[in-house]
Amino acid sequence: MSIHSAEGCTMQESAELQPTDQREEKRRRILRAAIDEFARKGYFSARMADVAKSAAVADGTLYLYFEGKEHLLVSVFDDVLSRAIDRARTEIAGVASPLERLRIVVRLHLETLAADRSLAHVIQIETRHSRRFMNLITRGRLGEYLELLRSLIAEGQEAGEIRRDVSPGFATNVVFGAVDEIVNSWLLADDPGDLTRFHAPLMDFLSAGMVEHRS
């Protein structure tokens, strides 16, 4: 059912009439509020009304941008990964070595989460509440991120930098799984320190198992 404003426009039409910059700023404010609320209260306990209050918007405004709480959480995940993928592609452009490009992507992954512990909590914990939800995010930008890792590994194999006796898909799971577990351990630690300090030893350890050994 459409909800109409005093001028006769539906709420969706009203949102579309706003300037693009204003719509995007409000959307980002809602996403930030969702991150903070989900991290503080947990996905299941947080309410859309809590997010609206934190974002300083009316409850109904949320539904101009997101269909519901699940869509909001998926959007948080996809927004973070979208920006991470764009940044990664920018930073690895012009870097010749596929293995070095992989190191850069992993570094950026750790830096992004290290800079925002609430975001790290939401990405690592709150997005994993069900198999159905994991399927949703895998079909979104997570799938694109994993494909970026897989393509770098495949290119490394073609270049002779990464061993060819394992599939790119298997190696991708190993790399992503290792990074994922490092972040989880950091989140659960009593004295976590700087997450990015794990980048060099992690990549050195992974590289030792991935590099092509020549006799």
C-alpha cells in the first residue's frame, strides 16, 4: 500500500524528489546508525526504531531506503564490501606481481576493520546468524570480493608465483578463512591491540605455503 504525503506523492516518490547528494547522505547516516545499533544491541535485539532514532530520521523514512531489518543488514555488508573492492582495485592497479596485489588486498581488509571495531563486530558476528542470511550475502558483494581474491591467485599461478597443484578456489578459501579467523580472534581478545600487526606474519605464513617451489 502506498503512503501519500500532503502533496499527494507516495513516500517513495517523495524520497526520489530529494537531491541525490541529500538522499545519499541520509542513506549513509542510516547505515552508520545501523552499524552502531547492531554492534551495541545485537541484530535480533536492535529495532528499526532504534536505528531511526540514532540516525535522527523518522521511523517511516527508513522504509524509503530499506525494506526491513534484514535488508538493512545486507546493505551494511554490501556497502562496506563495495567500498573495499573499489579501494582495493584502485590500490592494486599498476602493481605487476599478483602475489603482491594479494598482500595489498589482505592489508586493506585488516585496515578497514581495525579502524572501526563496531563495523568489525557487525561484519564478523551479526551477519552470521543463519545459513539463509549467509547465502544472501554470498550472492551479493561478498561473492565479488571472493572472486577478486580467486582471480589474483589464478593470475599468480599463471605467472609462476603461486603453486599450481591446488585449485584457485581452495586457495581462496584458505586465505579468506585465515583472515576471517584473525579478525574473530582480535574481536574476542581482552587486549586486542592493533589488528594490522598480523598482516605481515599472516601473509608470510600463507605465502610460504602458496609459493611455487622450484627445484
